[in-house]
Amino acid sequence: MIRSFDAPGGIVLFTASSPRQRQVRRRSAAIAVIFAIAFAGGLIGQLSAARDAVGPVPPGPFSYFPN
């Protein structure tokens, strides 16, 4: 653990974070990553859906079979 350093004026320049602070920081970073990936996926989905709606629909893999 890193010890804090007190300057001559009594100002603390650096303190080590507690285990609870590290846990909260880690959890909030994980939530931020999840939201960022979800947002990026939604954005890519919206952009690709808009582009696909303009062009013709390609035939599927079983379109050559008679019904």
C-alpha cells in the first residue's frame, strides 16, 4: 500500500485509494464499457438497416427450391 505524503503546510499530495473505492471504480468502468458496446452495436445496426432498406433484398440460401 502506498502511504500518503503530508507536505509541510499540511496538504496531502497523494493518498492511496481504499479497496471500496477501487471496487466502485472497477464496477463503474465495467458498466461504462457495457453501455458503450451496446450503443456502438445499436448505432451500427441502425446504419446497416437504413442502408439495406434502400437496396434490393438478396435471395436466401434456399430460394432455388420450389415451394
